[in-house]
Amino acid sequence: MEITPFFIILLLVTGLIAGVINTLAGGGSNLTLPALMVMGMPADVANATNRVGVFLQNLVGVKAFDQHNQLPRDDLKGILLPTLVGGAVGALAASYMPVSYLKPVLLLSMLAMSLLILIRPSTVMPAEGELPKKVQGNRVAFVSLFLAGIYGGFVQAGVGFILIAALAGSLRYDLVKTNALKMLCTGAFTLVALAVFVVRDQVMWVPGLILAVGTMVGAKIGVNLALSMSQSSLKWFLFVMTLCASGAALIF
């Protein structure tokens, strides 16, 4: 596969935009996956190669959120365990199955979130002063994080919306801390998924690393925006991105 200047620019630009979108909401892989496939990659190779940029993007995002004291640490074990186990299951499935099987699940999940944001905004916006809950003893949160891990390990695109539903909806974190934890979870199960794809020799490193340059810059910009935006603005950005991702899922 020839890496032309056009493809380099395409990957850098889509990576940057995806990095911002993934940091503030989710659905950035709906841009990067088609960009990789435009280069001639089969869907399974594009799915695997995309994880290079996703992992490095989340590494940058988590570090930036942590530097501003926006990464909660008191329940990391409870949050990471179900997402990591789910991520391993999803990655193994993705290595052998077409990614199209989870498209209806993604679409329904995003449409449901759009309705919840409109009808019950408290789903993703805890009341002021409301304390976060722990995963232990919270079956809904545990199952939601496990399913998010499976989905994220399988296909990645749109997993941010599922994680936001679990972290803001079930555990009641505000949207800034939710985005920080979302990036930590995504980075964790993406590393597991990437390991599976590397063993299966499905990663194309050069386009993956070019894409990663864009996503890392986008993540840094996204964190700065998240810290400066109000909860209400973040909520509406999430709503718009959910609708856009739903449209992309319908088209692609």
C-alpha cells in the first residue's frame, strides 16, 4: 500500500478532528475508519490499525485531565476490571468476525442516549453536589462497563457514548470527570485489543502512527475545551455528536 501525501494529510486531519470529538463525546472512529478503508485497507485491518491512534490519543487525554485534577482515583479498580475483561472478549471476537454485526447495537444505543439527553438530561448531568457512586454493589454499572468493554474491544466506533452512559448515568460523575474516566477505560481495553490484533498481524503501523499524530493533537485540544466549557455546553455537544454518529452509522 502506497502512503501518498494525500493519504498523510487525510489521516492527520481526520485524526485531529476525531481526537477532539472522542475527548468531548465519542464517535470519532466513524471518521477514521472510513479514512483508513479509503486507503484500501480491509475492514478488519482498518479496525485493528485504528487502535494505534485511539490508544495514544487516550494516553495524552488521560495525562492532561490528570494534570488538572479531573481524573477520579478512588474507584479505578472497580471501573477498569469489567471494561478490561469485556475488552479482551470483544477483541478476540473482532479478530474472527465481521464488525458489521454490532452496528444495530451501536445505532440503538446512540439513539437511546439522544432521547435520554432530551427527555431526562439528568441522565448525563448529575445534580450539583451529587456524590459519585462506586461500582461495587452496583450491578447496572458493572454490566454497563463490561458491555462497553466488549463493544469497544470489538469495533471501537461509538464506545464513548456507552461509557458515558455508564459513568455519568450509573455512577453519577460530572461530564468532565466522565470524559477523563472514559478515556482511561478506552485506553485500557484498547491496549488489550491492540495486543490481540498485533498477535494476529492485523495492524499496519505506518498509517496507524500517522493517524495517531493527529489524534494526540486533537485529544490535547479536546481536554482544553472540556475544561473551559460549561456542563450544559458539554451536554449539548454530546447530543449533537450522538446524532451525527447515529447518522454515520446509518450511512456506513
